[in-house]
Amino acid sequence: MNDLTIGVGFLITVILFVTSMINFFSARKSSAAKDVENTVKINMKLDEICRTTNETRSDIKSMKNDIRDIQDEQIKLKLQVEALWKDVDALKAK
């Protein structure tokens, strides 16, 4: 009877061990699937941030070009106004 008790105890231990291993591996697969899903979500968000950053850089570059063009136009206008005032002064002197 003692051998039977040891055999049943061993059988229960083996069954519990196999059940534990099955639970472990199924949970591991589930965890891996969730990790992959989270990684995909993170990559999508990072791509969106990168795209937004690139758009912002492009907008800033465009604004810098516009500001440079406006400054150049202002310089030209200032030179023209100065030339006109010289002409006015020359006409007053006559």
C-alpha cells in the first residue's frame, strides 16, 4: 500500500507539473502577443511624432525663407525711400 501511495503522489506531482508548464507557456505566448501589440502601438506613435516633427521643421524652414524674403524687400524699399528723399532734397535746393 505504501508503494501505491507513493505512485499516486508521484502521479499527482507529474500531472501538476505538466499543468503548470502548460499554463506557463500559454501565459508566455499571451504575454508575447501583448508585447508585440504594445510594440506596434509604440512604433505607430513614434512614426506619428516623427512625421509631425518633420512637418514642423519644414514649416519653420519655410517661415525662415519668407522672413528672409521680407527682410530683403524691406532693405530694397528702404534704399528706394532714401533715394527718393535725396531727390526731394535736390529739388528743394534748386
